[in-house]
Amino acid sequence: MKWLFLALMFGLCVFVGYFFSMKYKKRLNFYSALILFAQKLDVEINFSRERLKKLIENIDEKTKKNLLGIDNNFLAYLNDNQELTYELLFKNCNILKQDEKEMIFLFFKSLGRTDVIGQTKEIQNFLKRFDDKLNKCLSDNKKYGSLCFKLGIIAGLFIVVILI
């Protein structure tokens, strides 16, 4: 019974470490998906000149999953013809900081507002900013993501050793 309890405590500590490390992984996946989304918009706006709604609806499922519902919230805004707000756009997204939310909000607010050339320049500008954020998320994931997981393992081992 004691060994089962020790294994359970160790597993719980590892799970907590894994849970905290997932925040960094989700941020990395989010910015990767956002860059793919912006690149697809840039290409499609220049060549196919398709409607913005149709472009957003045709995003692949993996990108949609990693965008954390922001694309669906923006699509709901386009369908309802109401004002785009932070609350509407970031309904289920809690992994972003306030300055990141402002930058992403400006990106989505600028979509469909100018002509093709202006829109392309705007998307390219945001792509550079998103790429900088992706590099920061990549380094944070390498540092803190693995650190949280390893701390969970070490805490679990420490508790097991203390209780033995």
C-alpha cells in the first residue's frame, strides 16, 4: 500500500510539472499556427482574391486547433457585422499576455480594411512581429517548458525519498 501511495505521489508531481510545461508548448503552437494562417492569407489575397470569410473557413484543422478559437471568433464577427472587441476575439484564449493580445487584435482588426497592396504590406509587417514572438516562445519553451517538467520529476523523487 505504501508503494502504491508513493507511486501515486510521484505521478502527481510529474503530472503537475507536465501541466505547467504545456503552457509554453501551447504558446509555441499558437504562434506557429498564427504565422501559417497569416502566410496563407497573404498568398490567397494576392493570387485568388477570394473573400475573407471563405479564406478563414478553409483553414486546415490542425491550424484551427492551435489558433485556440480565435479564427472562429473572428468568423463570428464577420458573420454578425458587429464591432470587433477583445472579449469577442479572445473568448477562450488565456495563454497570451496583454501586449500580445493587442498585437493580434490589431492584426485581425486590419484584415479586409485596405486594398490588396496595402493589405499585403500590413500582413508582411505583422508576420515579422509574429516571427519575433515565435522565436521568443521557442526559447521560452526550451528553457521553462523542460524546466517545469524536470522540476515535477525532481519534486516527485524528493517526496518519495522523504516518505521512504
